[in-house]
Amino acid sequence: MSQYEGILSDIWKKVNRGDSPSYDEIVFMYDSANINDLGRMARSITDGLTGKQVSFVSNMIMNYTNVCNVRCKFCAFYRTGSEDDAYMLNVEDVVLRVKHFYDTFGIKQLLIQGGVNPDLPLDYYVNLFQTLHEKFPDLGIHGLSTSELSFISKKEKITIPELLETLRKAGLETIPGAGAEIFSDEVRKILRRPLGSGKEWLSIMEEAHKLGIRTSATMMFGHVEESRHKAEHLLSILELQKKYHGFVSFTPWNFEPGNTQLEKENIVKYRAGGVDVLKNIAISRIVFNKHLPIIQSSWLTNGVQMGQMALLYGANDWGGTIYDEKVIPATGKSVGNLRKEIIIESVKEIGMIPVERDNMYRTIRNYN
Ligand code: SF4
């Protein structure tokens, strides 16, 4: 057995015992492992957890404002507030748009995310969530990034648990994983994320999990990060997951450079290639193992074909239809909306079983 085979075999033995690879082994997988070896291992873990089933949700994203005072260098979506295309939707506008997608497509999840808009008080969010919850009671509200939550709590001078309780009472069901990017401050400094905001992401998620609010986790790759940063990132999420089991899914998604400051400054010119995308899917599957069973393929940044490939390399959730999404189109990449029929076809085409779910991952219909 070669040294390479020996290391992979050690990782495989650990995974079979239900353990996870070490930091060094994760860096090894990123830097030296063959993508197909990783894919086989990852897919076999997924087969053991959820078989050939692939879940998806009919959902929309409500980007209620693009005004943001954080101004990350990887974001093409934000406006400072003075531009002609800066916007903020009032509650009536939001309800009208949601009603359209609710009536037309029967959406089950509403992802609400926007810029960190300094003009919006807590009352805006409470009123928004309450109104949506009253009008669409079976629609799971999956809302607000840690950046938004952190700003609101500071603006209102209340603690994160107080804020989360208030929002939950108003109708918030779960919290998306946005804002995680790569936790290391070394990387966040280049991305122009506030220093310490990686640790803050973990601490806000921990507070949510302590209150019993389930959340998602993410990692953005394909910019200035190195393998060691991704290894640290994955292990930090795993450590928190082992404490409360509050994460329902993990999505590794690749950075889209179009129209961002990172592209304008020639720091990142191209998006990650397919091998990189699949490596991140497979490695996250291997690291999280049975501790975090759902790995989501990000078709929004990779397209339908890569979405299918991600399933073959260990993902078991397609994500959503994501009607009305505005962040990725701001990069110049045109993805369009995906009807649920296309997801069902795409999953069946590769011999897997589409299962429609709601926001809490409860099965609505099995399309076997
Ligand atoms: S990623 Fe979010 S916090 Fe950063 S600039 Fe864009 S909207 Fe603002």
C-alpha cells in the first residue's frame, strides 16, 4: 500500500467508526487526494445515511433591501443608499411578491435576507414576520444572516437571545447560514468583513441552537482562502454541531467574482472550477459524516449540471427553487428561476429519488 493509500485508508477507517478526519487529514484531502477517491468515499457515506433520496424545497428568496453598511468586497449586490437602484421594500410590497409565488408555485420556505440597512428598526422585522406568518401560516420563515442579526441587536441594544426570542415569537422558524464565508480573520480582512465576525457567526448560531432554533451552515470558497482555512472552518462547525446538533444542513458554495470589488482589484479573476466545487462537496460530506447528515448542492452558483454532479459526489439535498433571487444576478451571472419539475427531472436523470420537503426537512412528497 502506498503512503497515499495508507492515509486515505486511515481516513476511511475513522469515517466508518463514525469519527471525523483530523485537521491534517482535511488539508491532505484538499491538497493531495484524487477527486474520484474522495467522491467514492463521500457518496458511500451519503448512501448509508439517506440512500438515493435527494430532498429539495419549493422556496423563494426575499431580498427585502440592497442597502448595506458592511460593503464586503465579495458582494456585487449591496448599494450604499444613494444610487438610483438602491431599494427597500415595505411590508405591503413584500406580501404582494410572496403571495405571487405562494399562489403560483405553492412555496413552502421563504428565505428572507438583505443588506445591513441602518435605517431599519427591529419593529420593521417584527411587523414583517408577523404579517407574513399570519397570511401564509404554512410557509417556513428562514430568515436573516448573522450580519443582519448582529446589527439589529446592537442598534436596539438588546442581546442576541432577546432578539432571537422576539423574532421567533413574530414568526421566524430557522436561520440561514449566510455570513460564514471563511471564519479566519486573515481571510476576512481581505474580504473586508468585520474582524471577529467569523467568531461572532459561531456565537450567534450557538445562541440560536441553545434556544432550540435550527439553523443552516455554509462556507464560501474559491476566493483567497487556502486549504488550512477551510479545514479550520469545517472543524469549527463540526465542534459546535457536536454540542447541540442545531445545524440542519451544510452548503459549501463557490464565490462569484463578477462585478465585485475583489474582481475589480484583480484579487480574484475567475470562479472556482468544477473539480474544486466537487472536492468541497465530497470533503464536507466526509468531515461532517453522520453528525450533520444533509449536504446541500448549490445549483444557484454552479448550474443544474454541476448540481447533479454534486449529488454524485456526496450531496443529498438540492436546495430550493429559489424564486426571485437577486444576489447572484448582480454578479452578471444569469441563473434564472428553477421550477420544481426541473429539479425532479434532474434528480431522476441520475438515478436518484427526488423528495420534496418543507423548511424543517419534513417530507411532503416522495417522487419515486
Ligand atoms: S454580503 Fe451581505 S453584509 Fe456583505 S455587503 Fe453584501 S449584503 Fe452587505
